Amino acid sequence: MASIAFPGLQVVYAQVLDRDIEAPSPGLNGTVSTGSPNVSIDISPLEPLPTNGTVTMSLEDVVDTNMNEIPPQGVTVIISNEAVTVTNHDVTIGGLESE
């Protein structure tokens, strides 16, 4: 197998889940805001999943999620109150059971 090197070229690997944190903006008199930063998660279900077929990320401090592609057949995106999960495993979502 041959490999070719290109000086100055950077290889960027896309991720299925990417956490973006907005830098704090300076306040009055150059002070830094003490509030929580704006955190968003970008969901890219078309990117390759890891070997185990599942990736999960906490939604702690997240104010926004973005998904610009429809997941391909066999890939499921689950967004709950606590986490976002992308998987290629079978998923069964339970419903309300009537007695």
C-alpha cells in the first residue's frame, strides 16, 4: 500500500456527534460573562459510526441540536431529555401499556 504526503494539508475527520461551545463574549469593562456558554450539538448521521455501531453524547448545558441530513436506512437517531444517540443497532421504543 502506498501513501502520499502533501505538506501543509490537514486531514479532518468528521464526527457523527460534534459538540460546539460558543466562546464567552466580553461584558462591560472587559469582564467575562459568568453565565453558561451556549452549547450546541451537530448530528451528522451520514458519517461512519464507530466499530461498536453506537455513539452517545450528553445534552447537559446544550441549548440547540442541529441535524441537516436524514439518517440512512438502518441508522437511528434518538434524542431524549438527557442524551442524543446515533446507532445502527435495532431499536425498540416502548409505548404505553394499556391494562
